[in-house]
Amino acid sequence: VYDSTAIGIAIGGYDRRRGSTEDSVIVNNTVVNTDGVELLVQFDTRNNVIANNVIVAGARHVFVENDYRANAGNVLDHNLYFSVDGSSTGTWLWKGVGYEDFDRWSARSGNDRRSTFADPGFVNAAAHDYSVRAGSPAVDAGAFLAASGSTDLTGKPRAQAGGIDLGAIELAAPPPS
């Protein structure tokens, strides 16, 4: 998902009668440069896993937004965050509590303890090529989750060279020497 005008990924609803998300697994996505929030976790979300994603915030730097305290059991981890201008400050909002940078977010929110804030090393973001180069912090950094599937967005095998990459596109393993 890239250059969205409002939201990258959204789950839940906005009140008790309108939408919920329970026991879902949202993995291996690449979300880049949304003109709003990259990840919106709304009302009535329970026991969801959000992992192995690459999330690059747009100019507004709104990484995660969750204004609702009633949510339970949601897990965010093994994600890679960055912003289009490289700044680690921004908005991470969880259960109504705001965190102004990634370090505070991962230390205090209970989320993303095994996640990273770093340049994902896209091959050519200007041309919308969001595959990652060798040496990217996304390479082999993912959790082994059945929901990651056996292939990536391009149809290549998901686990190569001993690990699962973060994001939608797996880096091809080098040929054996």
C-alpha cells in the first residue's frame, strides 16, 4: 500500500454496532507514505496479530493510531518502522496514550518490543519498487508465522536464506557458491 490519501491499513469499527476485528493476522505488508495514519486500530479489536510489516510514515508521521481503551489482546511486533524523511519522531497512539517517538513507543506501550526503526533500504522508492536490498534490516528479521504464507507478493518463496523478510517482498537468496 503506497501513497494512500487517508489510511494505510485499518481494522475494527468506530462504535459497538459498526465493525470489529477479532483473531486476525495482518502480516508481511509494506505500507509507505500515507497522507494520514499508516496503521489504524479502531474500536472493538481483540486478539489480532500485526507483525512482519514494513511501515514507512508519510510527511505527517502518524505511524499507529488507536484511540480506544476497550481493545484487548492485540499484538504488534517484528515490524520495521521508518519515515519518508528519516525522522523517528511522530505519532504512536495506543489506547489513548500518545508516544512521540519510536523508543518511547516500544519501551512503554507494550508493543513492538522486537521491532526496529531503521531505513528499510528499498531498491527504488521513487519508482515504487519497495523490494529491499541486501543488507536491509528487513532481511530475515520476521517471525516465523504460518500466516506469512509460502510465497511473497511477487510469487517468490517466502522463506529464503533461512528467514522470513519483513514486508511484502522477499529478497531472493543468493545462488550457492
